[in-house]
Amino acid sequence: MTDTADSFLPKSSFLSTMKDRGYIHQCTDPGGLDSALQEKIVPAYIGFDCTATSLHVGSLVQIMMLRHLQKSGHKPIVLLGGGTTRIGDPTGRDESRAMLTDEQIQANMDGIRKVFEKYISFGDGETDAILVNNADWLDELKYIEFLRDMGVHFTINRMLTFDSVKLRLEREQPMTFLEFNYMILQAYDFLELNRNYGCCFQMGGSDQWGNIINGVELNRRVDQKETFGLTTPLVTLANGQKMGKTMGGAIWLNDDMLSPYDFWQFWRNTDDADVGRFLRLFTELPMTEIEKLESLEGAEINEAKKVLANEATKMCHGEDAAHAAEETARKAFEEKSLAADLPKISVPKAELEAGVAFSDLFTRAGLATSKGEARRLVKGGGARLNDEKIDDSELMVTTAMLNEEGTIKLSAGRKRHILVEPA
């Protein structure tokens, strides 16, 4: 097995796209996988645990991989972890995940399903995507039989070398036996998917490399089947922050969790250094066009950011939502007008009549993570109310500040705005 594909020149459409756009970090057998992708329709899967009612942009690289896979003539399998979510993936975590009830997991699954319908096509055809739930087989396992048949293929010595375990041990954080089982169950998922759907290819983020290798080896040891694994690089923002979350919270993919306008703004606010990389990963623009856009300099790079925001929002929320978000942004930033599509929060009228500290209101609106940060915005000249700079760090916001539309516009910098309306 190899842990790098840097020097490999693929011939298959899918791997060529993956390499050109920067999706490949590690691959178990690049040559064998490339041959398989040229010879037949390859069913491939990515697993997603159901820890919230929506996925966020931290999962978008994986979702885009499934989209490219289908467009290359292969079959995506979306595996929802109805079973493994009961344990929680310990990868990259210092402590155990909160335990969810079966009802919470089901509600999360229902919300997550909606995300995939935006990016890939489901159906009964050879290359149509399918969605499966690992609870279908994990719930039926007989513990002693499972340990006898599968446990013999995993050594404690090797399991202790995986990052998910080493991290906990090095930091002297407890790891439960329940969590220790997670990697075995994920490997077993790959075995079941190979047996039931002919799935011979698993993809995931770089933190899943060890788990993916376990699945490849389990298929070889138990059923003597050749399977493949591929991981993507860890995607971080230029400032080193993990992709998927910002100061205001997670960038969700479902519009009931985050408005299309806020989604558009996330991409529009991309750091200059990230524009080219994000155009490759999160849009389907031709590479020649991306190269032109990323070569723009100075203020012109903002046009590339608008293209990125439009293309990413179009895929997730539709063309109309992307146009509406761009127009709202234009009115808010260029005309300094109030646009109906700006995100809103409601505050009880009685509270506003009595007066709410601006630092509290900024925090509640998600424009600052703390009252201290809101006050620092004032010091730096970045806090505005109805487009007027706030100079008083002890300002009380009241109904006297309502504008003609009956709202109060709060702004953090030039790009982040919220309307406050009395309830």
C-alpha cells in the first residue's frame, strides 16, 4: 500500500479530475484503482455519521467527490451511520462525543438526506446513487459471533498506533472500550457494502486513512477481495482555521440551518490565498477559467470571490438563491440599503424598549463570539448600527433606534450584517 499519489499520472476520468483539482492525498493502490475505473462501473462509498440535522461545508469535499464520481460514470453510495453514530467517531477528538438517542439520530438522518439530493442523482440505474444505513446490519450483529469472526483480524498492537487512539493516550484523556470498537465497525461496513453492493472503493478525509486501510485489509483477509481506499487533504482556511466553522458558527448546507445569503457570504469572504484552491474543490468551472480567476490581483480578486460564491451557492441552494444573495449583498454593501433577504433575529419588544447592551445584541446575532469581542469591534471601528459607526462601547440599543422598516441593522465590518426586529 502507498500513502501518497503525488507522482502518479492517472488515465481514468475520475482520478484525473481528482488529481487536477487537488482532491488526492493518499491512495492504497493508485494503479489498480485507475485500471478498475477504466474497466467497469465502480461503486464507491463515503460514510457520514448523523451527529446533527445537517452537514456543514467541512463535509463538502467528500460530497463533491461523490458528485465527480457519478459524473465520471460510476456509482456513489452514501452510507449514513445510523449504527456507528451511537458510538461516535473518536478520530481527532480529546473526549467522547455526546451520546444521542435513537430518535435524535433518526431526525438527524432525515435532515442529512436532503443535502445529498442537491449534489447527486438517486435512482435504480447503474450509476444512480443509493443511500444506505449501517444500522441495517450493525443492529443485527451477534456480539460473540462478530468478535470470533472479525476480531481475529485486528491486533491491539496495531490499533494502538492509530492517531485516534494515540491522541487520547498522549493527552492522557480517557478512551472508552465503546469508542475503541469504532474502527472495527467501520471496517466491517466496507465488508458488508462489498458483499451487498459490490462496493470496492472507499473515500474519506485524511483523518480516516487508518480506518479505510482496516476496511481494505478486512475485505482481503475475510473474502479475498481487492478493494481500494483514497483520502483527501485536510482543508483549512488560510488563517489555519478548520474548514466548516466561522466566528458566527457552522456553515450548514441545509437552508433551515443557515440562510442561502449567509452561505453565499461565507464564500464571498474567502481569503485571497484560498480563492484558487476553493474554486477547484467547490465548483465545476473549467480549469482554464479557474486559472484566469485566481491570477487576478488587488481589488479584482473580489470578482473571483463573487464567482466562487455564486457557483457554490448555485449548487447547494439553486440558481435563484445565488442571484438573490448576490443582489442582497450588492444592495447592502454598495447602496447601503436594507435588503429583505438579510438574515434576521427577533428580540422581544419589551427587551428593546428597556434597552439591550449592544455587546449582548452582537453576541446573540452571531456577529461576535463574546461581549468582549463585540467591544473590541468598537475599538477597531468595525461595529455599526444602521450604517453608523458605534463609538460607545456601553451603548444601549432601544426601540428608538428602529429605522423606517421597523428593524435595526447591525454590522460587523463591511461584509457581515444582521437585521434585528422586535417580536
